Amino acid sequence: REFANLETDLNNSPRLADLNSGVFACISTKNQNQDTLKTLLTKVISNLPKQYEIKGLSLQLNYTIGISSANQSNDFEYWLKRGYLALKDAKGRADRVASSAINNSLIMDVGLAAHLQKAIKTNQLALYYQPQISLVNNQVIGAEALLRWPDPTYKNISIEELVILAEHTGIINELTLWVIEQACKDLVELINSGHKEHTISVNLSAKNLAINNLAEKIENILIKHQAPAHLLKFELTESAFVESQDVLIKLVDELSALGIKVVLDDFGTGYASLSYLVNYHFSELKIDKSFIFDLVNNPAHQVIVQTSIDMAHQLNLSITVEGVETQEIHQLLKQMNADRAQGYLYAKALPYPEYVNFLKSQYSLKMLDSPF
């Protein structure tokens, strides 16, 4: 989006792109061996500073590098997404450098896409649920629905990779509508089992906006299953807003008119999130977990989180915080007046039957006055 020249030599002018918060990219036109490139980049990381001071605030720095190699059949969006996958893989490696070359065969594996499509049509996929806890009364009040493919044949394929596969083989719309319908079915079951005000959150991506008459299809699913609209939430990340502003404004308005709550996900990680609060009918903000993991010991993140909570409440929005893993963070968020939280402190994402059992056990306890 924004470019800065790193050198003034017109014959050799590399440029650095600011993709989003803390993520930068450059395009190398030099043809070089992957192993050689990884060795060079590992050396670059080792020589970068591990901390940086700004006005007396000492920042601890970590670096990861993902390499995405292009070929003639790649469009830029495809190339970029593989770069993000490589960046994610790098975070789990000792050398902090990873290449997307490992996944080259997966992204456009038509055979795998056919199996995925069959799994959609025959209900072989599943939704797992991660509970969301009210920080006011310490009760489970909702859950985020997360897609899974339980078939052990595909256990080593990440959901992110499957979503990209679905996007590039044209089955993303089928996949998304399956997720929405299954979430509505499970929502009705929860209501019938006594959880009358339990919400379910479903993630939508920029690609989902291409579904014709999406709001109408969602309304038809709600009617079909007699699911109450006010208990369904859709979480939208900033990438959707950047790509499709006009379409998204219309969709958010239509969903809000149906009574569905729309959540701005990963709040704080984008470059222009504040403007969205003015232009869209959100009911909730979700603070990204990158601000939460070290919240107790990071004064800067405490300021960001507290300010976000106060601002949201002034705008009549509620706040959900993800990534809560310790009792100390839970208590701190209560003091900050956050509305709800989710994370491994409470539970990982659970298959629906296990999630129902989790609800039964939690509603019989006074939750979180002491650690789980």
C-alpha cells in the first residue's frame, strides 16, 4: 500500500511495502537458490537488533521471514497469500525463516478440492466451539465457531490452507454457507437445551462478499432453522474492508437490519480501523490476541487495550478479548471493564458434543473466581 525507496540508485532501487501492522514485504527480482536465500535471510535476522528504545520505552523485537516463490501461473493475490502462510510457518521454526515452496502442490490440488467439496456435501466437516466468557458474571455467554475437517487423512493440512484452496478452486461459497447453516443448527440445539441467550460467532472473509445476495441467503437459513438472528454474530477482519468497501457497507447494513450482530475482528492490528467505527453499524469490537499475551507486563499494550475498551463503551459497542491464557490477564481485563473474553484459560475449541458437556459443567459452577 505504501512504498519507501531504500536506495536512491535508479539502477538498483529496492522497495519495501507496508502490508499491515508489523508485516513488511519486498519483491526480489534476483533468481537465487532457495537454500542460499534462506541462509542469507537467517543471517540478516541474527544481525537485527533485539530491542529498540522509543522515548524511554524499551521494545523487545522478534523477527520472522516467509518466502513465497512465484511462477508463471501465479496471480499476485495467490502469491501474497502463500507468503502469509510461509510467514505463519516460520513462527514455529528455530531459524524463523520458512518457504511456501513446501505447500506449492497443495494450493491448487484439484483432487483435494474435490474431496473437500464432497465433505461439504456429505457433512463430513465439523464446527468446533471456543467459549466466550462474560467478565461481568463469569458465565459462558457465547462461542466462536471454528471450522475443522476431522478426517485423519487431512489432519496435517491447516484450515488456513484449506480456505485458500477453496478460494482458488471456486468452492469457498459452498464452504461458507455450510458453516453458516451448521452454526444455525447448533444454535437452535443450544437454545432447546436451555441456553436461551447463547450466541455463536462465525467468521467471514473478503472472498465471502462475492456470494450473490449473501444477506438474503443468511436470512433464508435463519428462517429454515428458526434460529433467532440476534444470537448470530459475524466477525469481519480488516482485509475485507480494504478490498470491498462499498459491498461491505451494504452487507453490514443488511445484516444489522436482520438483527444480526456484526463484529470488527482483530481490532488494533490494521492501519485505519478507527474510520470503520464511523462508517459501519458494528455492535462489537474484538481485540486481537497479539495485545493480550503479555498484557500484564506490557504497559504500552495495557494503554492500548484500556483505551479501546473505553472508546468502545463510549460508542455503545461491547468488547471481546481473545487470547486469554492466564488468571492474571483475566483479572486485569475485569478491572479494565472488558465485556467478554475467550482463550485457553477457559477452554480450547471443542467439538459440539464436548462443548455441550463443557457448558453443563460450567453452568453448575461459579466460574473463575479461582483459576480453572
